Amino acid sequence: MGTIITLVIIVALILFVVGIYNKLVNLRNRFKNAYAQIDVQLNRRYDLIPNLVETAKGYMKHERETLEGVINARNTAVSANQAAADHPEDPNAIKNLNQAEGQLTGALGRLFALSENYPDLKANQNMAQLMEELSTTENKIAFARQAYNDAVMQYNTYREQVPNNFIANPFGFQEAELFEVEDEQVREAVKVSFD
């Protein structure tokens, strides 16, 4: 009789651990999927930027440094995004992406500020269309970032709770990094208006 009770306790304990492990896997997959949604929007953004720079290049011939800065920041962000997309569970990859995105947003802000000095550029139909697409993409990125951060918060909270943390740590469920903007100056959405 004692053997049966011990066996039942062991089976119940195993099922308990398996349940926690499976929930951790589920939550980790949710935040990875949420990151995949950010990845789609970021890639759309990265694709728009060269077209934007090419359109502006004809009008802003004396602003070569600013245009190159945007392209360099874009390329850095693309690389950081690829690393984060490959390993969204890696906190360092997300931190690097946060920094690269902050630099890109700052470079775009400088481009938009300078573009105000070029009335012909502001009146260009192609530029207006690209700006509208970029604005829409920025909004989609913000929504995707919020969904990702919500999924990360759920995962991290569950991971840190007792007794879950006794299972999470030995099985390598690391704390996930939020996708936040580091630089206070770039927390505001990029202004893309040519009114």
C-alpha cells in the first residue's frame, strides 16, 4: 500500500513538473511569435528607407552626411534585427536591436528635420507616399512591440513565480528582454508629416 502511495506521489510530481515545463514552452513560443510580428514590420520599414533616401537624394545634394547616416543606421538595424529574429530569447540580441532602432529613429528624425528646408521635396508625390507608408509602418511596429512586450511580461512573470522558477532555471528558460526604446529622445514616434 505504501508503494502505491509513493508511486502516485511520484507520478503526480512528474505531471506537475511537466505541466510547468509545457507552460513555459508555450509562453516562450508566444513571445517568439510576437517578435516575428515585429520582424515583419521592421523589415517593411527597412525596405522603405532606401527608397526614401533615394527620393530625398535628388533634392538634398548638400546633405550627404545625413543621408549616409540614415543608410548606415538602417544597415546596423537590419543586422541587429536579423540576430534578434534568429534568437528572440537572447536578451543581448534584443538589447542590441533596441540600441540600433534608437539610432535609426534618431537618424530618420534628422532627415525629416532637414527635409523641411526643401519645399520641392515636400511637394514630391513619391516622397509623400513613402512618408505615408512609413508612418503606417511605424504605427504597426508600435502595436507589434506592445504585443511582444505583453507576451514577454507574461513569460517572465510565470518563469519567476515559485515553484516555476525551480523548473525554469535548470531547464534553461532565461529571462526575456523587453523591446524598449533606450534613448528618451527617440521614444516619440518619428514625425513624417510634410504639411
